[in-house]
Amino acid sequence: MARDLGPKCRVCRREGIKLFLKGERCLTEKCAIERRSYPPGEHGRGRIKQSEYLLQLREKQKARRYYGLLEKQFRNTYEKATRGTGAPGENLLRMLEARLDNVVYRLGFAGSRAQARQLVRHGHFQVNGRRVNIPSFGVRPNDVITLKQGSAAAPLVRDATDLTASVSPWLQADHEGLTGKVLRWPERAEIDTPVQESLIVELYSK
């Protein structure tokens, strides 16, 4: 499976915002944004001419990197979102939130989305009792996500739950039993992704 193997902290600096790609490290003073808040590269501190296209592109890149998708994956997700009912931008965010790797992260079972993706790929989680190793698998309301019984990743998952302050209101988590449930589709106000989805729609509508 194709992956983005570039430096994670460089990505956050490029977007000028914390994308929490490295879990607990992003909450410490070691975070690259805390030390160097300007974009990376030779011209990072120079003036950048803002344009409508640049703003739209940056929002798309921010969302893509926030959820850890490659360009083709993100574009395919957007096209599916446009075929649904309702606003395409909100549909896009709901579909990204409903990815299994994101749900595992939102439940507090992983320190970052990258870690959640790896745990899912290695088959440590089950959905409704069936093993699922596809990070992009879309969960639905009433789906139950559980850590596979006897999983070697249990200590890692428990360490992640200890650092979890809260769980999204559209999810229900049992950190003792290491199980979670999707209560309903998330509302836009409950999705804290730091992007303006309308700019993404404008970019792809050109």
C-alpha cells in the first residue's frame, strides 16, 4: 500500500498548524510548530503572494494530510461525497471521519492516526466481530469496534487510552473492555478538523 514517508513535522510546518501527526509529541515543547512556526525550506520566512487558488489548495492539502490520505484516495473520496445527498463538503468530512483508522483514533485506542492505521493494517481490530484490516473501511451507525482478543497490541492500546481526555460525542468508548460503538453519523459541529470544506469544494469544482 502506498504511504507518505516524508517527515511528519515538516508537513505541519508547511500547513502552519498542528495536525497532530505524531501523537503525544505534538503536545510537548518538542513540537516543530512550537520551535519554528514558519514554513520549511530556504524561502520559508519569505513573503508568499496569497491567491484564491492558493488558499483552496492549502485547505485541500491540510485535510488530506490531517487524515493521512494520498492525492488519489482523497479525490476518490470527494467524488463519492458529491454523489450523496446534502452538501458535498460536509459529506466529505463525514466520510473521512467514518474511516476505520480515524474511528480507532477518535475512540482513543491509538496515539495518532498513523498508529491507528498500522494497528488496523495488522489486523488488531474487529468490526461487528469480523476482522478488518482495511484502514479506509467505512463504519456505520451501530457498528461495534473491538480489539481482537489476545492481541499483542493490547498494552499499546491501553497506553493510548490513558492519554485520552475525551471521546467524540457520536462515538461511545469502553476503555476498560477496549471496545467502541458508532452511535450515529457525526454532525458538522462535532468534527473539529481545522479546515474550511467549502474551499475544497471550490477547488475541485473548477
